[in-house]
Amino acid sequence: MIKEIKEQVMGSSEDEVKSLLFQILLRMSTEQNDEDLIKDLKSTYSNFLRYKKEQKQLEDAKDFKVAHIVFGDSPSGSLKNALSDMKVLDEEKIIHFSDKFSVGPVWKLEEDTGLTLRYKWLMNHLNLDEVGISPGTD
């Protein structure tokens, strides 16, 4: 298992690894009990592995006829089920984001400046537990 994790990290870009570290440190810096922290870290781990798996599938995949961009895990799962029922899941790609971009700044999220600004804004304006947002997820 350690070998697989090492391969995933070594096969990641510097920006991906920085983003993963940022997510871990972000979760560690919030005040929460140990049980919630463990859940958050496991979620980060799962999201990273899922992202790498999807990335590999995209590299190996044939051309898709359609790409769907979905915000939220539940809508993504629902769309996946619908496309599967329609027998077009292999022809249509689902790209999903777990974060809720309808809340908070989205300026320069591809840079540390934007991520930091968004994180600070979310921490100052929202109780993240109540609205179900995990800053910077997937």
C-alpha cells in the first residue's frame, strides 16, 4: 500500500502535491474534534486517489462525445446513474467538483493567492459545518 501511495505522489505534478498538502494543512488548522479531523483527512485521501484514478482514465480513454461539468457529489452520482441507465456512460464524461463555487471568491483558484483568499473569506463569512462546504475539495 505504501508503494502505491508513493507512486501516486511521485506521479503527481508539483502543483497537485502542493494542493494536497494545502488541503491537509487546511483541515489540520481548523478547530474540530479528532473524529471529525480523521474523517476530513480520509476524505482528502479518497478525493486525491479518485482524482488520480480519473486522471489516468482520461489519459487512457477514447474521445468522449460530451462532457458534463457538475458541482457536488450527489448530482455527480445522479448523473452517472442516469447516463448508465441510458447506456451512454462510456461515451459521455462527467467532470465533478466537490466544492461549492457559488459561495465565496473564485478569483485565481489555480494559484496560491486565490486559494488563500478563498479560504480566508470562507473562514470569516461562513460556518462551514452548517453549509456542508469543505474549502478547496477536489
